[in-house]
Amino acid sequence: MAVVLFDSVQAAIQAEHAVRVEGIAAKLIPVPRHLSADCGMALRIPCDEEPRVRDLLQRLGIGFRAIRAL
């Protein structure tokens, strides 16, 4: 699994919707303690979907801080 970190809750919610529309399994979760971000929410995704999610969010202009493996 991997998590996408965001600067805002709004971006996290937009990303969850966009990713699910594309058929990618995703779930909003609290940011894991060992990671930090300005926003308290992260999007959990399968590791093998990371390149696809990164490309999708960039194409849609949904800002994210980083994608980290869990």
C-alpha cells in the first residue's frame, strides 16, 4: 500500500473521487503518525497504482504533496 499526502482536505476528497471514477481502489485515512502533512487526511492506494494515480492527479490539477509507500 501507499499513501498520497495533501495540503488540504478539499484536495484529498477531490482525489478520492477522481481515483474511484477511474476504477482504482482507494480510501481516505488519517495521515499515519510516521508521516507528516499539513492536512490530516491521506489517500491509501495500492502501490502498483502509484504511477497511474500520480499521472491522473497531475492531469486534473489536483495538488498533492507526496506519495509514500507504507
